[in-house]
Amino acid sequence: MASMFRVALSGDFRQADGSPTYPDFDLTPLKAAPGVEMEFIKPINPIRAEQLEDFDALILLAHRFGPESVPKSGRLAVVARFGVGYDTVDTEACTKAGIALVITPDGVRRPVAVSIVTLMLALTGKVMVKDKLTREAATGYARRSEHMGVGLVGRTFASLGIGNIGAEVFRLLKPFDMKFIAHDPYADGKTAAELGIELVGLEELFRRADVLSVSVPLSSETHHIVNAERLALMKPDAYLINTSRGPTVDQKALTKVLQDRGIAGAGLDVLEKEPPDADDPILKLDNVLLAPHALCWTDQCFAGNGAADVAAVLEVQHGRVPRGVVNREVLETATWKERLAALGRQFGG
């Protein structure tokens, strides 16, 4: 076994001039850790296997990691994704190679939840149009009574998914005195009860929601889970929020519903195509609030993601199972167990 525990960082963590893409990602703990070497690999997307042959761990930003990224050396033990989305990583290829895929739920839980609340308040408070009216001076002020906001007390907040982020949103919304409903086939009933959430069927969720937030990972099951049929169930004065992944929503169907004023509006931090085409009709609508898949991007979010990834790779270095493993089945494979045991013997458990 090599004398050092080597950690690769995907090349997109650095800009062309060598400066850090995100300065809030503090690498000091990694640089100071005994027995650890770190190196930024070339910004090739997807990452190539030959780039990782001599590494034990990879901290991955936005570049893709697929079957062609798995090194033949058998040395790579963990891929630590910077964030919670992992649709850029081939989990099956990782599991087959005995590589643990780790995400950072603790780093994004509060920032993404805050972004959902931000979109809800902006939409119901008619912030966009009120900003525009103010810039029109007296002419705009004269029309302000035409744009009354929506009070939230007693309204129904609905979440499609109550995992890490979805549950945090309900915690933040408790003082708003709203009614809580959710749909999640994998929901923890105890958590739902503690948060005062009524678990309902998928169609009922759309029918009853005043504000409906999408908080599910992208998969074959959730692709276009928000479609034309379900959007048609929503109240004409309801709002849709999506901060998960763009393809969970059928964007063409949503655009049509917004154009027809079938719902009051939408707040989207994600789109089906990112960046969108300049002539995408959703960009022209006045009843949708958009962000470039970056609404939760704050100094605290990126510091938290970075700290979680560093902690995960250092756990692996010492032969311990890290937090946030997505492909839990890998933990039972002989390849993973042998690799982790060897690291534990070398660097201390």
C-alpha cells in the first residue's frame, strides 16, 4: 500500500488562473491532516480513469464520474460529491468497483430549505411586481392596490418529499401557522408526526396545496413526476416551487400552465436544460421567479459542503465508514471491507 493517503479534487474546483472557484471551501484541514496528500486533477469532463489511478479518494464538484472514470488500480475507495445531487455520478459503476459514493446532506439542508422559504415569500408577497412598480415612481405606486399579496396563516404548504431538506423546510415554517401535508413513499412516519405533517396521496397533494415544493432526488421514478395531469389538479391561486432538479418537472407542461394562468406562479431554482436557451418561453413569463441553480449558494453552504467532504475522506483514511453514503450496499462488499480494513491498519482506526 502507498505510504500516503492521496486525495484528488476535480479540476473544476480551480479556475483557469489557478485560483479557487469557491474560496469558502476551506482546504486547510485536508492539507494539515497527517499522512494526506491532495492534488487537483486536470479539468476533464467526464473524469478519465487514468487521472485517478494513484488516488484513494476523490472530492467531486460538477464533473461527471461514469464507468470510464473508474481506475483499474482498485485503489479509489470513495467519491465525495460536493452537494446532495448525484445524478452526475454512475452509482452502479461505483458499487461494482467497491467505491463508496458520499454526499453532503448536512451542508445543504438549511441553505436549500431557506431558499424554498425565500421563493415562497417572494411569490406570495408579489415581490417581483412590487419591485417593478416602485421603479415606475408615481405611476407604479398608483397601481399597487392591484397586486395584493397572499397571507400564509392557515394556508396549506405541501412538500413532494420529506427527506433531509423537505423536513427542514417544515421546521422553518412552523411559526407561519400553515397547514402541512406531504407525499413521500419513503417517509419516516415518526418524523412526519413530530413535525405535524399529514401524509397524503400524490394527487391529493396537488389538489390541496396552496404552495407545493418539490424536494426529491432525480431518478427514473421522479423524472417528470410533476406533469401536465398533476399540474391540472392544482388550484388556480396555488404556487409551485422546485429547488431539486429541473427534470422532476415537465417544463413544457409547466410553461403552458403558467401561460394560461392555470396556477398563480412558480419559483424555480432549476430548469430542465441548464443554462436554458435564450429563447426559452419560460424566461419571458412574468409569473415565474427564476434562479440559476444557485439560490442556496452562500458562504455557509459552500463551507459546509466542503467541510463535510473533507470529513468523509478523512474518515475513510482512518478505516471508518463516512456519513452520507448513497450506495449503502457497497458497505457489505468484500472489496470495500478489505480496502477499508487496510486503510485502518495503516492510518489508525
